[in-house]
Amino acid sequence: MILLFVAQFCGLDQAKPLLDSDLVIAWNQAVFRLAEEEDGLLTLKGVRCAAMMHVAIHDALNRIEPKYATYASSDRVEPVDPSVAAAFAAFSVVVNQYPDSLTELRELLVRTVESSENVSAAALLGKDSAASVIKIREHDGWDSEAEYHFHPMGPGVYAEFSEHSNTPTGFVFGAGWAKAMPFMLPSQDHFRSPPPPDIQSDAYTTAFREVKEVGRDSSTTRLDDQSHLAMWWKDFVENSHNRLARDLVSKHDLDMWRTARLFALLNMSIYDAYVNVFDNKFYYNHWRPYTAIRWAEHDGNPETQADPSWNNLHHHTYAFPSYPSAHGTASAAAMRVLEDVFGKEFGFTMRTDKVDKAGPFSGKVSMDPPTRTFDSFSQAAMECSLSRVYLGIHFRYDSEEGYRLGRQIGTFGCTEFLTPVH
């Protein structure tokens, strides 16, 4: 069967073969292109597929030459062409998730397969590694539809604002994400965040006043750079941070083994960050600044002043509870993985050309400038987290806890999974 499968690719026009880390980068780009086209990255499917694919690549390589611990399959095999094994591992996962893209995926596969001799054994290894990962992730609940019931309006309680989220009445995003099976964390609630500040507390009052001022659309105190970073960081983490990883891998010439491990940990960490943070979000069910500021006369805190006409920088609030910040959590988890590979004191420049003007489907706006430069991954992650305050969609404590939670998740992944074989 495998010989017939491989034979499909013989005789096709061949581009320059993709080898080493370039092969891994090409498949990473392919996954996110397909995900963007299918659902705009508004589900877990894209990052889930990327995590599965990169784990399959990682396992295939480390069954040939064990440099790092494997995830799903550990038995060693006789030496085969690692590029072919990696390509078939990637192809087998992605075509399983995006079967309508078979022709496009075949074209990418053949660029490696046709350049090698004795394809069959390597192809079998890649397909077997992919099958092991696919089996583990069967029925993992990535597309669960968990029920959500709005609570009576009260101080600190998440409330509906369909006019601002541009979503149907009664809609809440992400409740099912809290029920999905993580890749690495033992459970969805493995890391429980501490409660957000009490609405009567000084900490809440301070955070309320800050976002009310620096997050408003007509703020006179938000700096130009803060307005820029607020919009610039809007791109979904799985998109922007994989783009950054591709750039860094290319510039710093990582070998295929290190590249495969990086992308596997990166995407598993982002996925688990979303699962864990949404579990926390629906556990605490904390309100958004949009509600808090407009309804402040009813919150029982004499130090908060209502503004019924208040709006934020991009005139949009995402339709799910506020605490902790999902964007901050996912970014901090991803940046922690990059820190594990490249080091703590590592400067880099990150590029984002366009972002949503407001919410999804609102059209794109160009970033000027399109790049931002950082001295470390932790600095970038904190800026990403705090960007949501200047955007006006999170309190500072949402962002700071998202950063802390994401660091925990990223550290857990880097220390417990795909560790070096000594």
C-alpha cells in the first residue's frame, strides 16, 4: 500500500527540494494558511493541527536519532532519510485534518519525496508517527460546545454586550475551549489563577481608572507608542508567534531536530494556554471594562465613576469573560518556549503588517511601522499582555495574570515534554 502511495508522486514536476529546517517551516506555513482560509483562526483547529503535525515530525526524527524525548511513539527504527520521514509525518496529519486540500499538500510533499532514494521505509515511519498522534487526539473535544448561562447583572459579573462585540444575542465565545483536552497539562484547570481583585478594593479602583483613561478611544494620556502597540499586538498569537519562530529559525540556522522540537512545544503550549485560560475565565466569569465603566454607578464602589458613552480604542470587545487575558496567556506561553530555545537575553525584531480594524471580519488596517524590537522574549510577552489595557479591553490585573499564567504553562511544557536525551 505504501509503495502505491509513494508512486503517486513519481514523475511530477519537481521544484528545489526542501531540506532540514526549511521543510518544517514550509509545513508550518501551509497549516496556518489553510486554517486562515477555513475559519480565520477563530477555532482551535489550526493550532491543534499545527501541534499534532509538529509532534509527528518531532517523533519521526527522534525515532531515527534520539536527541529529545518523543511524545506519542518511542520505538527506534533503522536509519532512513529524515527529510522524507518528516515530510510524510506532516502530510499525513494535515491531510487528515484538511482533506479538501489534498492536491496542494501533495505538491508540497513531492518536493522532498522525489529527491530521495528508498522512500518507502521513511514514508512508513512518517505515516506511523502521524497515526500515533492522530489516535491520541481522537475525541479530544477541541470543538466542544459547552453550555453557558448568563448570570444576573451584578458588580464584577460578566454581562452581554452584543452591540459592542457584534455577535448574536446570547452568544459567548470559547466556553467549549475550556473543555478541550490539553496536549501537555494534566487537566484543563491544572493552573488555577487567584481571584481577581474585589470590586470594592483599591486594586480594582486603580485598574478601573487606568483602563478608563488609557483605553478610551479619545484618550489624551495614551502615548502614540502605546496606541501603536495596542493595535500591533492584535494578531492572533498562533499566527504572529509562529511567524516569529519561522523567522528566527531561518536566521539562526537551527537544525531539523531543534526546529521540530521548537514548533511542537510552541504550538502545544499555545493550545494548552487557550484551554487553561478559558477554564479560568469561565470559572471567575469576570466582567469587561466596557461593562464595568458604563455600569459603574451600580457597582457599589464610590471611587469609580460611570461613563455611559465610554468606548475603547478599536470600538470592539470580544464576547467572553475578561480574567485572565487569553492573549497575554498564549503569548507568554509561546515566548517562554522561544526563550527556552534561544535564551533569556535574546534581542529580536518582530513584524506584523496588518491587523483587524476592530473585531473579526471588520477589515484590515496597516501597521506603521510594521515592526517592533525587543531585548528579550519576556519583555515582548509582557508588552503583548499589557497591550490589551491600552486597547481598552482588559484591566491591568487581567494582563498581568495572563502573563504569569502563560509563563507557568510554557515552563511546564519545556521542562516536562520533549526534553533532551542525555
